[in-house]
Amino acid sequence: MAERRLMTGNEAVALAAFHAGTRFASAYPGTPSTEILENFSRYEGVYAEWAPNEKVSLEAAIGACLGGVRSLAAMKHVGLNVAADPWFTAPYIGVSRGLVVVSADDPEMHSSQNEQDNRYYAKAAKVPMLEPADSQEAYDLTRVAFEMSERFDTPVLMRMTTRVCHSRSIVEPGEPETVAAIPYEKDSTKRVMIPGHARMRHPVMVRRLDELERFSEEFGWQRVEDGRDGAGVVTSGVAYQYVKEAFGDVGILKLAMTNPLPSRLITDFCSRYEDIYVVEELEPFLQEAVAALGFKPKGKESVPRVGELNVDNVRAAFPELSEVEPPEVRRVQGIPARPPILCAGCPHRGIMYILARLKAIIAGDIGCYTLSVLPPLSAHDCQVCMGASITMGHGLEKALELAQGEDGYEGPGSHRVVSVLGDSTFFHSGVTGLMEMAYNNGRYTVVILDNRTTAMTGFQHHPGTGITLQEDESSMVDMEMLARSLGIKNVRVVDPYDLEECRRVLTEEMNRDAPSVVISRRECVLKVRDREPVYYQVMQGVCNECGLCMGIACPALVKRGEEILILPDSCTGCGVCAQVCKHEAIEPVRQ
Amino acid sequence: MHIEGMATVSENVRTRSVVMAGVGGQGTITAANILANALILHGYDVKTSEVHGMAQRGGSVISMVRFGESVASPLVPYGGAEAMVATELLEALRNLYYLAPEGRLICSRARVDPLPVLQGAVSYPEDAEQRIGELAPGSIVVDAVGIAAEAGDKRAANTVLLGILSTSLPVSEGEWLSVIERLVKAKALESNRNAFLEGRRLAQEA
């Protein structure tokens, strides 16, 4: 028997994909999905890559499966929004070897800007969907997904959530299989979606959905657990685990395949119980389906629709099903909050501080730097999704320009608009935005915070680092040249540790009647190995406790009583605080 | 069998839980992983849960380890942890609602100022340790960083706490050490081994 291993759901998906003979995998990093590709990339004989974004990764995986090898694309929930274009047409053209797409949803938004429920994507695109409830199921269902994909000639969605991706549980892996490549053959009526072809393919998809529903009825992983009389619970994914623990031996229909749903199985189960309950995270996806079959399930009237579930809130939703009294808990009030914060020495700090001082209207983006929205930096005005900084900035600038033309307008001028995004985010979806700015005569300023890595998700390479996921050397995108080639003449590079330079360059570019790109370039402080053995200290006696330095929100700077101190163990010697100080009260010390 | 989910109520009651609370970057995920692997080696079914991504940038983080014959939820119910290991005083207080009324709190006497404290907007509760003692009688608060430094490396502070925790779990010293050997990098092994044994000794003497 294979060795039992403690694995995260993400590790289990990676291992299962490898054991299923998957040869190609592509992803853009995104919590909670990132480790799928990181783990898969280390297996022997596979090709794995960081794509610039999720649309690219899915399209590449579609190509690879048509090329005859099993392929995987993995992304966080909002990544599937980026990949939605290929997502909806991929099922029209079908597969050659299997294609599995992983969507890792993030209920509770541990590290996300929304908590959309991606089960609707499977339904909307007529794609079969599997929902694992722990790492063993993540392993087993990933292997099943590849078989289903080939049997039904369709991509398959593995819908995971944070507590499946980032929970560890024991996995007993199966036997690895070798899957031969299918020799490539041209089949353009099936794979080129001109309207005439697509009109032929759509009915095929509808018929396939019927076949898939029959499969879903008989699917061995749909599980009925008999329980006491009276109440039955329909559930899927990690919510099953909470039901199990909260309600003991209640009857459960645990669905592993949730698109298409097995109507007959659900009807049979629900007919056996007087009261039907549905417990699921986020939207009433299952509940609506159960209700559509003529039952009156209890669900989202009591189960939270926002945030993630746990044993406690599931039990509280339906106390009549629980045999256990929740214990007394000690909640301590008045504990200071601990929000995440930019690291000491973070290169984003200095330039965000200057932008805030210059009263820039900041259209922000997705990355560590978004943390600078919190006070005291308060350096963000709006942010919505990856790459949107440049394009929202474009709209903002045009609108302010139009407004300025009105009589009596008293709002801010359009020159104050600055878009801010990181290097990896720029490559993800900022480049088209930059083209928008250049082509449509934007005159605002784009700041690219180039810290030479994808920091938030754990330091992944990207097209600007010159190294691939599997550590091969590759070309390195030249940001300056790229911006110039789009028609932006004013491209400048600053060191974010040099506040004077940042202030001077940003002031010039914000006031320029032309589009500008300012690249703030310095490696992420967590990546720097050979740091100068310097830290800073506050000269007590010189310091008049004005508190100006506290405005940079550095975790190495603390206020104790009236005194301001620098914690030497935390200080990385970036010197930003010393430049902010107007009294020359902060000095470097060589270690 | 674990995957069949055949746990009964009585087995679920026997699911035991440990919570690790700390500040992003303090290494709670690694400590939880050592604990989980030690429990597996001893023959338990185990589930853990952890947080990645933005919260890791200096925010409050929590890792959970659950074990028993068959574990369902990866998340610990409120008031359900028999032990909590905290790598920082405030985080111990903040997460106390996970600890069972009779649960054991093991806490490092470490203070990491959160942003509102750094800013001087609120003060760090100077009585944090005292409140821990009042709210969680029988808690153990130690200078884990100092003990680890003496054991060879202050970065092994969490391993000191694991050593203390180890005395209330049915995992043998040999099982613990073999997992530490497997999961800790070679150059840090000696100090982590010493840190673990020192924590264990402290708890046995207490």
C-alpha cells in the first residue's frame, strides 16, 4: 500500500494530477491556489509554468490538451473571471486528453477582494464540477476529473475552497498511471468556433449535460449517509465536515459532483425525511436546486451567506439538529486589532508615503501595497481587481478633465490621478491598460512598484524576473522599453528608498501634460539576502516627539509613552524614517 | 476508514484539538506541521488548517491541529481546544475563545506591537500576562525566545513551546524527535532538538 501522507488539498491535487499522467500545468499565483503549481512543478517529467495571467494559463492548458497530453489550469476564484472568456467556449470544442480546471474559492476573503461562489461558473458554462471535502477527496476526485474529462469530452471544474486547499489531512495515494499522448489530428469543425461550427457544437453540449446528469445520479462519490429519522441534510465540500461534527448521526446527502446535480438522487433522499436542510458555504446553490425539485429546504434563512462556515455557526443555524450544547467561551474584549501591515523595510512604503503627501488620487491594485490604504498612510482611493489601477485611473482622469471644463467646478484637478500597481500585476493585466492610456491620450501617471517578485503569494517568478517556475532561464521583459514602445515617452526609474528623488520625479510627472510611467524599483525586503549591517536609532534628546516618522507606519518604529523608538531587531536599515524626520533625530548605526 | 466519513458522535466527541496562535511570520504553520506529523506517527487521524496570503504580512494568524480516530472539521469549534500554543501574549488573549474551559494555555512571553499600538493610538495591555493567568488558570507563560537562544538559536522559540505541549499529548519523545529530524533543516536541527527537550524538561519539572 502506498504511504499515507499528511497533505494540504493543494498538494493532493498536484500529486493526483501527476499520478493521473498530467504533463502540462499552467497557473498564475493566487491565494488559496498557489501551491498546486508549486508542488506539481517539482515532479519528474512534467512541464509547469507561471503564466502572466489566468486567461493565458487556461488557454495554454486548452492548447496542451488538444496537443494530446493531460493538462491542468489552477486559479483562485477571481482568476476564473479573468479566464472567463476561454472558460465559456472551451466546453464547445472539448478536449483530446483530459483538461481539469481548479477554482480555489476564498469564503471569508482571507486573502481576496470578494467571495464570489464559482459553482455558478460550472452551471453557466455547462461544465461538470466536483467538490472535494478534504485532501483525500482532492486527490481522488482530481484523478476522477481527468477520466471524466476524456469520457465526456469536456473540461472539468474542481471547485475547492480555502479550508480544503489549506487544510492538511491524511492522503493514501493510488497507483500512478502512464498516459500516452494522443497523436495530434486536425479537427477544425470541432475546434474552430465560427458561428456555423458553434451552432453545431452547442446542442452537443446540451446532450452531454443530460449524459452527465445520468452519470451524476450513479456517481459513486455521491454519498448517502443514513441517520436518525426526521431530518436530512444536503451538503457538499467542506461544509459536509461541519455538518458531520455539529449534527452527529443526522442523515446526509453528501454531493461530490454538484454540476449537473443528480435530481433523482436528491428527490429520493429528500422524500425520506420530514425536514430537509441544506448546508453550504456562500450562495444558496444547492438550496435553489432542492427547492426547484418541489421541496422546502431550510438553508440560507439561517446559515450565513457571507463568510465561511464552521462547526459553531452551522450548529447555531439549526440548534434543533444538535445534540451537543456549545461550551462556554471566553471572549476577551478590548484587545488591540492586528491588521496586516507592510513589512519593515518594504520598498512600497516610501513611495506610497510620498504619493499620499502629494495628495495623489490613487487608483490602486492587487498586491501587498494595497495595505497602504490603512491609516496612517491612507494612500489609496479605489481598487477593484488585478490591473484595474491603470484603467480606472484613465477613466478618473478623463472624468476630472470633463468636470474641470464645467463652470464653478471645485473638485480636484485631473493631474492628481496616479495609478499604482506591482510588477507581477502589471504583467498580469496592466499592459493592456497602459496601451489604453497611451492610445487614448491619457495624461496621468502610472507608478509600477517593481519589487522583482510576486510577493503577496510567496515570491513567485514572473515575466520580469527572467526565470521560470521550473527554474529555467528565460527572457526578461524590459518594462521601460515596453512602455516606450507603447508610445509613452516619459519613463523614469526611482529608488523608493530615496524619498527626495521620489518626490521630485513624481511632482514633475504628475504635472506633466503627457502620460508618464514611473518605475519604483527595489527588491522585496523579504528577498534581500545580503543586507547592509545597518540599522537606525532615534537620538533621544534630539527627537522632539513630533511623530512625523510615525506616519510611515513602519513596524520597527514604536511609540512608548511619549518616546519614539526603533526596534533594532526589526529595523532593516532602509532609512525612510530618517528622511521623513525634520529634526535629524534618526541616525544610522553600523552593526 | 477516514475517507468514508464513518465517524459516529462518540468518536467525534473524542476529536481533540490544539490551536496555535501568533503573528504572521512567527512560524505557526511550521510548528503546527511538526505537531500534526508527530500525531500521525502515533497513529491518529489528523487534520490541520492554516492561513496564507495577505494575513501573513504581520497580521494575526492561527493554525489548528485536530486529531482522533476520525476527524471531520478541520476548524476547531469555539471552546474546543484542549491546548493553545501562543507565540505572543496578545494573540493568546485574542484567541482564548478557542480554548476549552479546562484547556491548557502555553504562551511565549513575547510582545509584538500591532499597528494601533505602534502608532500610540492604543497602548499594549501591560497586564496581558496577568490577564492570561486569571482567564486561563494553569497557563504556562515562558520566555521561549530566551530559552531557545540558550538552546542555540532564538528562532527555535516555537519548538520550546512544542516541548512544553508534548507532555500533555500521548506522543512519545522518540516520535517527536524523529518528526523534528524529518521536518527541520539540517543546520537548524541541533538547536531545535535542544529547544524541544528543554521545553519538555521545563514542563515535566513544573
